[in-house]
Amino acid sequence: MQLYPAIDLMSGQAVRLKQGDFQQQTFFGDALTIARRFKEDGATAIHLIDLDGAKAGEPLHLSLIADIKKETGLFVEAGGGVRNIETVEAYVGAGIDRILIGTVALEDEALLEQMIELAGDKLAVALDAKDGIVQTRGWLEASDWTLERAIEHLIQKGIKTFLYTDISRDGMMQGPDVDGLDRLKRDGVELIASGGVTTVEDVARLKEIGMDGAVIGRALLDGSLSLKEVLRVC
């Protein structure tokens, strides 16, 4: 199972929100410095989300994300505000390994097809849900899609990699939605767990049910979880 230490970006800093609430922020310092530390501790991949970009509807940290890729050499999956073909082109040009889209995947079928044609298997969809309903616009709005219906629809469109975040657990240090993740598994589809992964036991349980990857944010940033210990479990 691939581990993705997470850095959410606001004003160039690493930040974590509670349940996606922009009013409940905790800052952890310079994002590039933290990315270097993850690399030193053994990480081979990193998960970067441009929270300012998700709120604005356009990327605001592309240059920082590109710098993190260049300076660390890690496998970088990144997203936040990726809502047009020009942004996908920019991410591809910057050498980003996986490009996460959200809102646009369910709202603009023609654009989704263009993005898939351009990025291919580098394109993945991040589905953020609350009470089983997919949220959009940086978690600020509820969509008309249930989580499972959205996944089935996007598989038919050619998406092969999904990241699922249970917003109610994100940043709360209460463990991931293991039962929900287990229900979402599909043959031939890569599924990455995000939100609430807090302990070594959480990681072991996700590996046990067959998750392809896990994203861990706050627990690594605040030091309550050792990256080296988690990597041994993965």
C-alpha cells in the first residue's frame, strides 16, 4: 500500500482544516521544508492540495507544487482548483505525476473527456463526501451525486484512480471510514483512502481491506504519528 503524506497549502504554508472548515485552521510551517522532511524520513510520494486554489476555482500554488516536485523528486499527486484544460496542461508540464480533479469531473462531461485525453492515467478524481453525498467547490457545496453513483459514472468515463475523503473525519483524528471504503472497492480501480487516518492500526486496517493507498495529514504534521513507523506497516 502506497503512503501519501499530505500537505494542504494556504499562503505557501502547510495547513490542516477541521472537517473542511476554512474557519478552523492550524498552520504547521513552510510547505517545502515539510516536504523535504517527509523525504528524509523515507516517503516516496506526497499528496498536495491547493486549498486557496480550491476556494478560488483556479490554482494559486502551482509554482510551489512544481518546486516541491523538483527539489524532492517524490511522486507528487496534486489538486485544488483544477477546473480547466490549461491547468491540466500546466500540471503535466511541471512533471506532476498525478493530477486530482473534483468538481469538474461531475459537472462538465466534455471537459472531463479533454482532460482524460491530455493526461491519461495521470488524471484521478478526488471524491469528498459528507453523509454519502459528494461535496464540491472546495467542500463548500453539496452536489446531486451520491458517492457510489459518482464512482460508477466516472469509471464508465475512463477514470481508473479515485481518492475518497470522508469530510466528517478529515482533520478530526478519529480514524478513517473503513466500512465505506470497503464498499467502494472495484476491480481494476485504484482507491486511495483519505480523512481521519491517525494511528498505525488505522493504516494496518486499510492495508488489510485492500486499499491501494492512504493519505495522512494532521497526525504526521503534529508529530502524533511517526512516518517511519507507518511506512514499515505499508
